[in-house]
Amino acid sequence: MLTPELMDAYCKRLEQERIPATGCTEPIAIAYAAAVPRDMLGEIPE
């Protein structure tokens, strides 16, 4: 179990290292939406 001091240090470190990601979710969602049916079919759909 984390002590309050350790949790505080952990959260501070995350805040220092965190970098917002923008503009990547839509292309990844489209690629995933295309990959799953192809994988299920076992071939490229026509």
C-alpha cells in the first residue's frame, strides 16, 4: 500500500512527465475499425 508521501511523490512525477497527446485518436480508431473485420474475415474485404 502506498503511503501518502509516496503517493504525493508519484503524482508529482507524473505531472512533470505527462505530455498531452492531440490529434492521434481518430486515425488510430479508423485503423483499428478496419483491422478488426479484416482479421475476423481472414482476408481483405471487397
